[in-house]
Amino acid sequence: MIQHFDNYFFKAVHRAKIEQLIETYSETGFEEENGTNGKTFDLLLRHKTNQKRIAFQVTIHPISKEESAEIDQAESVAKEKGYDFHLVTIVKPRAPTIEIEWLKEKLLAYLSANILVDIKSKIEATSITIQELSLFVVSIDIVGQEAQVQVEGTLEAYAWYGSTDAGEEIFPFTADLTLNLAEQTIVKVADLKVDNCFFY
């Protein structure tokens, strides 16, 4: 099973709006035309008595230049075929936050073991300790028990420079992870980028 969360989410919102239009217009005597709902329009409705026909295009705002051109073309086709053309725009919904309960702890352990010494060297600190990890899952694809995850976040650390000088340092980072969901482990870390405004 493959799950593309962003695409699935927006497709579900798009389909829900079409179903809402069908339900709303059916109350005023319209019905969906069978066999004519092709690539040009998202929905075609015909009135049961007066035969008025409406072609709908449903899109998510903001509309790109490419989508705008497609909408203009769809409106022209609708008029040629004798349809009223209705454009319905949906304000782009906020995708739900993706949470993997055990990931923060495992990633913190990985970063502590694998990049802390490198960070300490590059900022020329005598000692460094991680205080907090803020993590956001940007995207996730799941195939069976394995997940490909893109993450971003910040690593908050306390660094010492000599015997008296010390301070908090914040390191934004991004990474692509391969996870074993069954075993709750990080299988692979790829394309890890840590930025302290001086290096990647």
C-alpha cells in the first residue's frame, strides 16, 4: 500500500466539493449527466425539465498561470457546447500534521552520535550539548512496513567556548529518512543538511 498524503488530501477535498455541488443542485432539479464527464470538466449537470446545462471546473486557490489557461480553454469549450460555465475555487486547506511518535527520540540519538562532533569542530567550540530537537514531517510515502520521510527542524544546543564563554546555538536542518515502521527504527539518513549560517 502506497500513501501519498498531500495528493490524497487535496484529491479528497476536491471530490468532496464536487459531491457537495451535485447534492446542492439536485435540490433545484439538476442531475449529473452520464457518460459526459470527461477530461475537460470536473462536473456536468443538466436540469430535468428545462434542459439547462452547467459545466463546472473545481480548482484549489491560488490558481497558477497554467491552470488559468486551462480554465479559459474549458470555458470556451463549455460555451461552444451550450453549457453555462461555473468556476468553483476552494481555499487551499492546511494539510494535517503528520506525527510519528517515536521518531523524535530516535533522530535525536542519531544526530547526537553522528554529527555533534562535526558541529563542535566547525563552530570551534570546546564542548556542546543538545538541549532540544524540534521536528516537522514535511512528507511521507509508505510502502508496506517501510516509509520514506522528509523532515525539517531545528537542533537547539548549548556550546562552550573556552572555560568562561558559553551560549545557546540553533541549527536548522533537513533530511530524507528511511524508516522501518514495524521495528520503529531509522534505517537510513540521506541528504542531511545542517545550517548554522556558516556551513552546510
